Amino acid sequence: MSDANATTPRVFIARHGETEWTISGQCTGNAEIPLTENGKKQSRGTGKMLVGPGNLIDPNKLAHVFCSPRVRARDTLDLLLDAEWKAKLEDQGKITITDDITEWDYGAYEGFRPSEIKDRRAAQGLGKWNIWTEGCEDGETPDEVKERLDRLIAQITSIQKPYMNGGSAPDVLVVAHGHILRAFVKRWLKYPMDFEFTMMMEPGAIGVLSYAHHNVDEPAILVGLGFPNAS
């Protein structure tokens, strides 16, 4: 039995392009760090290759777009969608800027590199940091992140449920940040936040989620895509 085909709704997850803190490895939650010029090129290039009528992400087939309110995410959305398509989606009420998909609030760890956090915790007499079980000092806990992600996922599945076997606009685009998108994938697959599941996502990259067997209760990662219309 086929797991998925072009009629099954998909959720495209887009990570914002590179920032200076992406390069330095600093934890970037609520800080408004802009895209670098290279980060703009990454997102613009992804948009040119993958977004547009007949492409992987077809604006005509988007039921909704959810985007983090952080500037680096909103700028990435602008670079992925050309101005005309974004305006059309906004006029149709299909773009939502939401804190539900903003980056993890790193609290006291904002702006620190992992090695610096390790040193800070050692000075406090604390052990190895695991964000998936402990959260962040003065920031978000895993349960708080889980609550907002589950709320967003419930919105997405309610939008897509009527289109399990096709429809005019079944796809959803989520534009956000590297760490929260990894958490989003865990919750999409119904894994607990502390489930050990290693994922990588480059700046400006696109990931694809969907459903197995056209079943809204079987969320899945779409690990391979065919391009039958490619010339």
C-alpha cells in the first residue's frame, strides 16, 4: 500500500536563513538578530527553486501559512514567497504570525554558546544541560513548549483533515527556527519532548511532513519526494 501521494496534505517546515548568531552558535530565542546577506541568499534561492505554481510548494495549494513573529522568520517568509503571492495569501486570510511557533525562549541562556552554558552551569554546581528535560533557566520548560506546539498542530490537522484524499488547498507552510522546528517534528510524530531523535536542518532549508495512508491520525515524515514533472 502506498504511504502517500500528491493528494495527501503536506506540511512544509522552513527554517529561517543564516544570522550572525547562527554562525557563532549562540542560542537565539527572542533576540531580534537579522539575516546576513548570505542568509537572504539562502532563503531567496530556496524560494526560487521550490516555491511557485507547479513547484514543490505551490502557493495555489496552500491552505495556510504559520510564521514566527521574529524578524528573521518574517523576512525569510518574504524571501520564500514573492510579494504578489504573499499579498494574495494575506488577502485570503491565510497567513498567521503566531508565538506558537516562535523559537524556544532560552531565558538566561540567550546569546550564550553551548560551551558557555556548560561553564555557567558548572559554576552553579549543575550537571550537563539537556533542554529537552530541563528547559532553560528563566526561560521555557519543555511542557510549556509542548503546549504551544500541540495547539498549533491541532490547528493544522483541523485544516487538513477534510483533504485527506485531495482538495484545492491542502498544504500548510510553517516558517520558524531550527530548534523549535525540531521540537515541532517530535510533537508531530507524537513523541515526548525528551524522546531521543536526532535531526538536522540547515538555515534556509525546507522539510516535509505528511500523513501515512491518507489518515490524519498517522502523522509522518515524508523522507523522499518524486518530481515527475521535472524537465
